[in-house]
Amino acid sequence: MGLSDSKTTAQSGFGSVVEIFRSRAEAQRDSRGYVFLEDGETEISALTYGELDRRSRAIAAALQQSVAPSARALLMYPPGLEFIAAFLGCLYAGVLAVPAYPPHPARLARSLPRLRAVVRDAETAVVLCTEAIAAMSPALLKEAPEMAQARILATDRIDPALADAWKEQTIGPDTLAFLQYTSGSTAAPKGVMVSHGNLLHNLAYLNECEGNDVDSCSVSWLPVYHDMGLIEGVLLPAFGGYPAYLMSPMAFLQGPLRWLKAISRYRATNSGGPNFAYDLCVRKITPEQRRQLDLSCWRVAYNGSEPIRSATLASFTKTFAECGFRSESHRPTYGLAEATLLVSTSPRLTQPTTRIVDATELSNDRISETMQPDRAAATLTLVACGIPACETSVAIVHARDLVKIPAGQVGEIWVAGPGVAQGYWRRPEETERVFKARLADAGEGPFLRTGDVGFLWRNELFVTGRIKDTIVIRGRKLYPQDIELTVENTHPAIRPGCLAAFSVIDATGERLVVAAEVDNKDAAWAAAVQAQGLQRVIDDVREAIAENHEVQTYAVLLLAPGSIPKTSSGKCQRFECRTGFQNGTLELLAHWVQEPELQT
């Protein structure tokens, strides 16, 4: 079902991730490996492979003098190259890296709970950070006392000469490389144990199927503490031996043009992000700005981490075709931290596969293809996430009966293969349940239970939602992303990608709640509010949901910009939204809740 560790090693040509970077330091010592773009535009720092290796060995030596092997090191860095040296320093030292998002002083209430949970769960021994963040530690300890048990080590203060004191470790494919904490989009974050062998397999496959060569080049704005940003944006370029240009997520969000200008300027072949990033470019980049771009170099535009919309792919292609972008460059993918990022991906330089299905049949877990896409209320266009990666097998399983289901039906996605991680850190019961599932009838396994639902068609994987997010009202299954898309298209006041549909339970059963941010900076919003008011927006949302999904809405919440809780990778945290609704902590601009006497 999967490659053995020895075969993984042979396929990649490396025995560990450390070997990748040591090899580059020898063969390409003076080649620039990484460049950081301040504000997404100006080169302010760069590292050759030789410089990176020396800095990483110095950090590793400092760790070896401070903590025991396999201790957990929390990496807490602002955007920049220091994170890369620290991450590799952990690997060089045999210390388990734990990438984390540094808390924002102005948003501690939102960012600290997750950080505190990670520190407790990992039993962090040392915090690696910059000198500037280390200076904040007294104030941080007041809010996060769990961090008092850890040493604070500012890696940008470590003497490079300490590199000579580094002691090489025995590291193989089975050795754990780092803990990738889950995004927490449906539950508390858990530490996924990723081994060197897991990384080597997926890096080798990605490098091959993307067709990377000496002319390849990467641009990434994705956060490096997230699996897509770390593996695609940092590790894969080193595996392939080509340069990587990095910018901060905020630089992209504040000016999406910066992302595409960097691709054009550096002739990047590989770049991507979640679906919302492509949609943001379509909405925010003007025709005059598009004339500055040449995107003919872009051959791998990967798209994953959230539902992929066919309308986004089509509009991006149409909008940027004049810049040389080709539709076959779109690369829909599916993965999760538990599978070391990758489960399936589309073949290179092929058109994305779509299927138009009957929405009612889909709500009943059946796939019925239709040729009537113009009946928007009755059909959905689904985008395939490609074929399972090399030596990865995917099964569609009935989540309750634990048996494979017939073709043409929707079920839970189970995955097996060398990319599947080793389990959850110090959570044996959850590891047994999630990572070691077996089919009830044949005993086949072990499989990773992804918690996502979808179907296979001609060996391509279609993802339709998450089990935990599924809303069941009066026996009908509703996928929140479908409702959110309906609401997004309802009114110009609604901010695209900033919505959450979820259910709450009362005496009558599950009830549908929709929360959406409104954009008070947009001229269309201002005009709509002046003409109609926010109550009209609420009425339009209720009407659109009833018409398109034949379900009554229990509550509609209009929120201030930035109010929807999101993970570090930009996924909406629907369960956090539900908690905020129930606790009355959401920042409401307007709302409507069905009166008790009207409930049926």
C-alpha cells in the first residue's frame, strides 16, 4: 500500500531532510537559496545555501548545549529568513521543531489561546525567536504562563562561529522531523508527527510531477508555519535546487498585485495558495496594473487548503489571460497536515477536471451528473483535486459502517501511503482512531481517516466537505461552503471569503446560522447601505438561502471586517463562529434571529 522507508529514500536520493541542505551547501554553496521581499517588493535579505548551512549549524550547536535530543522547540518568528535557519537548526540538532504563529500584541485575545494550547501540548523546552520577540517575553509570560517552563533563545544573536561546535546526528527516514500543529478549523490543534521519510516521499513526488528543473523558481507569500508554506515554499525549492522568493502574508493581503508582480519579475514557475487568493487578485488588480504583468512563466499555480471553486479558476484565467496566464497552469490539490500536506494533485499542464452535479442528489450523498449548468439553484460545479499521489491509495468509506461504498456515492476519504504521518503527539487513542483505521469487512488498512467527504471519478478525487461541518436539517444534508457561496453572491456588501455557515441545536433540532462580514470600505457597500440599509442585506440573504437550498434560516449575522475567526492558513473556523454566536461575543453590525414563537 505504501513505499518502504528504504524505497522512499532511494526515490528521493536523500536519507533525511538534513542531507538535502548539506548536499546543497556542498554542491551549490554560493547559489542564492532564499530571498525575502520586504512589503513583497524590496529584497532586504538573502541566504546562499552555504550561508544557510553555517547559520543552521550554529543554531543546532546552541540547541545541543541547551536541551536534550528530541526536546520540542517552539519557533516563533515574524516573516523573514530567520525562521528557515531556526527550523533547519532544529533538524540538524535532532530537536523537534514546532512552528507557530507569533502573537500579535493588538490581537492577543484571538491568537494566544491557540499558542498556549500548543505550548502545553508539546511540553515546549525552548522558544526560538528573534531578539525583538525575546524582548517581549516578560509581557508575554504574563498572558501565557505556560511559556515560563521554556528557555528563550534569540537565534539572531547566536555567534556564527558556533557552527564548528555542531555534532552531527544520526538521522534516518523514521526520525521525527517536526510537529505540525493542525489549523484548528474543526477542533483544538493537535501535533502531527511528521518524519523525515514522510517529507522525503512527498518532496520527491512533488518535484517530479511539477517538472522542476534548473530553470524553476518559486514565489510564496504563504505563512511558513503552515504546512503548505513550509513544504511548497521552503523545503521543495531546496529539494529541487532552485531559488525561492518569500514575502509576508500581510504584504500579499494588503496588495495582491505584489504577489503577481514578484512572479512576473523573477520569472517564477511555481506559486500558489488557497482559492481566496486567486479570487482576491481578480477583484483587486485593475486593468492598468495587469498591463505590468507577464505571467507566461507560471506553469504550476497550485490551489488548495480550502474548497476550490470552478468560477474562481475560470475568472482568474479570463482576467489574466492577457498577461500570459494559461488555464492549464491551474493545479488543484488536496491534502492535510496528517498526510504531510499532499494526498492528490492534478497532472501538470492539463485542464482542471470539473463535474456538474445535481445539488439535491449531492445532499443525499449521491452523485448525479447533469448537463444543465444554467440551473444554478439545482446544480453545483465541482472541481477535481487530481489523482492520488505516487504510492498513495484513497478509499471512499461509509463513515458509520466502515466499508467501501459504491462508485457514484459520497463518503469519508480514507488515505494510505508513505506520506501519511506517524500520528498525533502523545495522543495514542486519537492516533489509533484516526491513523490506524481498517475496513470492517476486509480488514484492509491501516488508513488515515481524513474527516473530509468526497468521491472518486476516473481516479480523480472530488472533495465535497467535512463530516464535522455538515449541517443536517430535517433529514437534509447541507454543506456549509455551498451556503456560503450563495450568501457571498447575494449582495455587494458581503466580503468574499469571509463567511461562516453553521448549525446550532435547540429543542426543535439543528438550526442554520449564517455569519458574514460586510465591507465598509467598498463604494458598493456604502451605496447599498445608503439605499437599503443592512436589514435589506439580511432579507436578501434569507431569501437567497430559501430559494437555493430550500431551508429556513434561523439567524443571519452581519459582522465588522476582520471579525470571522480564521486559522493561520486563512480557513474559516466555523466552530469558533458558533461559539461566538452562542456566547454573544461576535462583533455584530446588524443581525436577525427568528423569534421563538415563530419556530416550527
